[in-house]
Amino acid sequence: MLHLTLFSVFGLICVAGAVNLLLQRHPINSALSLVVVMGSLAVEYLLLGAEFVAAIQVIVYAGAIMVLFVFVIMLLNAGEEEHSQGSHVAWLLGIPGVLAVTVIICWALVRSEGTAVALGVTREASKAFGNAADISQLLFHQFLLPFEITSILVLIAIMGAVVLAAPPESVQETKREG
Amino acid sequence: MLSLSYYLVLSAILFACGVTGFLIKRNIITIFMSIELMLNGVNLSFVAFAAKWHALSGQVFVFFVMVVAAAEAAVGLAIIIAVFRTRQTLNIDQVNLLKL
């Protein structure tokens, strides 16, 4: 019962944040409602017994990535978005299409509920499931090579971001010096 | 206990909100945030399936998705800064040189 209450409350907050992201015209309001979505998703992860994922959801997503977003919005002084011809077409075609697809997917999911096994997150199971020790066992043994490759990916991304965001003059100067 | 389909429906709704935002928004940064919303919806279904099958690899995959999302956010925002520097706009309709 408590599980269902927590799921419904934070699920509603989550959906409300996502809808608010769509309705707001100013990017900074959208960014803040995205933080709400990510924070309540962390609670959903905790309900599923995934402690480590919930922690990095808050630290990496709601912390690091959203700070990056808010920083760029403030740096570029982004104002309210302007509507154009294209946006009307997108409203007219996009929303009914997305709604139809969502309703079909949800209908299929709910209909197949009879075959779906109930989630067995009992207290004993959640104690030994999804904590940092278990995940690191898996990450550093079975998934060691993908893990190392992601470190290279992050390194490349950092270098790419620095090169792309640097002013063009400074890049040319470095080329001349190099 | 809740069944899996509740979590999957929530995940589908979040993904649909992300797709809608991607289609109707005209600000590059907001479109980018919609992509993050879609990634979050997919992560939720990963974690739900991991809890259902008691397979931790689902949660490891969420970790990888987050790493890729962080890298994508860094590079994408740098591209947005570069676009803004050359064109002085964040409106996606005015960045249309590649259009036919």
C-alpha cells in the first residue's frame, strides 16, 4: 500500500513536471521542471530497490547535467521562444500522433498485465539488490571493457566540448603555435 | 506489490512527453532537454525490468546511458554555444542552412 502511494505521488509529480516542461515558454522554467522530473524519478528508482542508480540520478543528472543546462541558458541569455509557421504544423500533427501512440502503448502494457509477474521487491531482496557493492562487482568484472571504453568516450567528449565552445580566434592561435 | 506495467506506463508517458517536446519546441536548449527526458523514460524501464528479472545488468546499462547522456550534454551544449555565436539566435527555425 505504501509502495503504491509513493509510486502514485511521485509518478504524478514526475508527469506534472514533464507536462510543465512542454507548457513553459521560457527555457529556465523548463530546466527547473526537468530537475523536478529527475528528482522524483530518483524516488521511483529507490522504490525499485536501485539505490546506486537513484544516487547517481541525483548527483549526475539533477546535479551535473542540469547545472550545465542552466549555466548555458544563463550564458546565452535565452529569452522566451518565438512561435513560427513550423511550430503550428508541429502542434497540429505532432500532438495527436504522439497521443495516439502513447495510448496504444499504454493500452498494450495494461492489457498484458495479467501475464506480467508482480514485482518482487521484498525487503530481503532489496537489501541485496542494487547497492553500490553489487553494481561494482558486475561493472568491474563482466562489464570492464565497456567501462573503460566509456572513459575514453568521456575524454573525447571533454576535448570536443572545449574545442567547440572555444572562441574561433583562440583555436586558430593554438593551431598557429602548434 | 506493484506490477511491472505501472512503471512501464510511467516510462512510456515520460518518453511521449519527450517526443512531444522535441516536436513542438522551437528553442534549441528546450529541444535538448526533451531528449534528456526521453533518456530518463528509457532509464526507468531499464530499472523496472532489472527489478523484475533480478538482473543487475539492467542497472549497469542505466549507468552507461547516464555516461553517454553526460557526454552528449557537454558536446551538444558546446555546439549550441557555437551556433549561437555565429547566428545570434536559439530559434531552430532560423538555423536552416541544411534544409532543401
